[in-house]
Amino acid sequence: VQLQASGGGLVQAGDSLRLSCELSGRTFTNYVMGWFRQAPGKEREFVATISKMLLNRLDYSDSVKGRFTISRDNAKNTVYLQMISLKPEDTAVYYCNAIDYESRPSWGQGTLVTVSS
């Protein structure tokens, strides 16, 4: 499976940004999709996840709850992360991942989000 993330950039605090991640090479609806991030000097951390199509369960880390929204478009094989009210502490490389039926993760290459104060 290949994951191509995009949409990162440099924004100011309070701005919004939408990240996209397209999956190819496998059947998108077979995967739980998620977003993680890694800030400079820190470990990669969970941001959000969305279950497969029929369950449509969403989970968020406490640090982004209420500001970030994860969604998926199964027709486009794409998962999104809509981010609003961005803070400098949201600065990180954002990675999408896909988890298959055996709980094996695949990772995209990451997209950098920089939030200036």
C-alpha cells in the first residue's frame, strides 16, 4: 500500500489547514485510517483515527479534540484532516497511516505543518 500525504505548509496561529492522504495499491475501505504527528525532538504521537466505512468511528487525541476533524472519502481513496484554530504547538510533521485487518500499519512520507505565533 502507498500513502501520499499533502497539504502542509506555513500558517499563522489561529489559521486553518486541511491535510489530505491518498491511498493506492489496495482497497481503501479495508483500512482504518489515521493521522499522527512528530514535532522536532519529540516522539511521534497519535492525532486522530477513523474506522472503516460502515462503523465510522472517530477518535482524537485530547490535544486536538474540538479543533481537528478527520474524515474519509471512499470514492477518492483519501483521508483528510481538517485543522482549525492552529497553535504553534501543532507544528510537526504529520503522517497518515493505514491499518489493515491484521492490525499492520503502513505509513506515508509525512507533510510538514508549521504554525507561527
